[in-house]
Amino acid sequence: MTRQGKVVVIGGGTGLSVLLRGLKQHPLDLTAIVTVADDGGSSGRIRDDLKIPPPGDIRNVIAALSDVEPLVEEMFQYRFAGKNELDGHSLGNLIIAAMTSITGDFAHGVEEMSKVLNVRGRVLPSANQSIVLSAEMEDGSIIKGESKIPYSGKKINRVFLSPKHVKALPAAVEAIEEADMIIIGPGSLYTSILPNLLVKQIGQAVLKSSAPKVYICNLMTQAGETMNYTASQHVEAIYQHMGSRFMDYVLVNNEDVPAEIRSLYDKEMAEPVKFDVDRLKGLGLQVVYDKIIINRDGLIRHDTDRVAEIVVRLMAESKGQLA
């Protein structure tokens, strides 16, 4: 199968995995650049105990891009339960940790694990070391730790990384430099997307790239991060951290979220992101809006197949080809 172009997707969390499941069905040369700032749950425990980057977001992306029997993927994603030391651990996290020990290097371990699970594309950590994410809140206080930031009860002013000069994984920088399209998101704005872009060499490579850049906006706001944010405020937060208006397209949903689904999100203090199209256009963005939501077990998710189709169309148009 002939590959039609090199696509780099930057992010983390559930949103990135959902997007990749659709993109892998198309003849694209895919690279996922994934955050290593997670410090909660199984990933955080492995990070602290074994002194390696947290594997959780990487694991989810490997699973999304894998081409194996469903039972094998289910096993990889299996999470132990019970009153023992394995309680809460994902088997995939443990396997990635083991592969890191065997190869002596986290990025190499991820590469070898990708081969075992027949991953369609490449999965790359943004850095080959653990990163501590901190947030400066609107009142000037500092919250340290990715998992703690959404629970501070305060509005985020900015986020930043420690150590300050994190070295990007060279392969990730090279992938961005060679990309025909760069996709940012979907995912938690401050705790999944920005931790990648704030790795200096990653951010610089994105800004320098002449490839079209697409921001896939979240469908719902997130308590503790983006409460009451409009789509343009998501974009503006990225621009403020990067010091540049650098994106070309923004993909937003134009379909109403059913009332019964919205009520389920009320307890999480989440609501549909308001897509202020005029403001987005004022930021110099080409706004692409479509029916891109799907109800999955009472949760609103991006329609992975529809979003992938839109991405492929945008790539074709950017190359001057027929859509």
C-alpha cells in the first residue's frame, strides 16, 4: 500500500488514541509524539519506582495503532484489580517498563514494543526522560505535578516544565521536520498537548515547519483546566505559551450534544465547547466544522472515521490534489 504523506500527531490521553484509530485505516505514514508528563495512577507509580518515563499515554497510543487480534490488545490494556501490589497497574505499562529494562532505554523499549504489537506507524515520546509539569495559577501560586493541576480549584495562568531544558527525542524532531501535515490534539489542553510543545526543540520544530498545522479542538470543557473555555480560548492558550500564531486549520464540531448526554457531564462540571467561529477566523485560522461527534457508552467522543476522512481531505487539498 502506497503511503500518501507523512502525518505527525502531537498530544496524549484518550483523544489522541481515538484519533489514531481512524487515521491508521488510511495509507498515511503516521508518527505519534506523546507526552511523558503523567505522574498519576499506574504510570506515576512505575515512574517513581523504576525511575523511567511514565508509560501510560504511550501504552494507549501503541494499542490504538496496533494491528493484532482483539484479545491481544485487550490483554495489553488489562488493568489488575485486587488488594495486592499489582492493584491498579496496567499490564501494558508493566511490559513497557520491562522492555525499557531489557533494552536499557525507554524510547528503544517503546520501539521494540511497537514491533511486537505490529504498530502501524511510529510511537515516539516527546522526550526520553520524565518531565515534571507545573502550573502557575491566576493567583500566582504554583501547583507541581500533572495529576494535581486539575484539582487545584484555581484558574491556570500558564504551565511549564522541569527540568527547564528538556532535551527532545531526536527522532521526534526529525519526524516534525519531515512532516507533510502536523495535527495537534485532541486532548487535555494544559496536561496533554502543551507538555509536548513546551519541550523546546519540539516547539521550535513545529513553528519552523512549513507543513499545514491542524488543531483538533476538544468537544467538552474540562473542570480544573478549561472550564467555560471557548474554542478560540483553547487556541489562544497555545499561542500564548508558544509566542506565535502558527496553526492553519481548526477542526470543530457543529452538532448539538444531546441533552441526556450533557446531563451526564454536569456532575463533572463539563459542558460542550462553544465554537466561536468568528473569533477563530480572527486568529487567522481556516475553520473546518462538521458533525464529528459520536456517542460511545454515554461518553462524547470524536467520530474517529469522520475526523480521519477530513484530515485526509485537508492533506490532499494542501498538496493541490483532488479531494
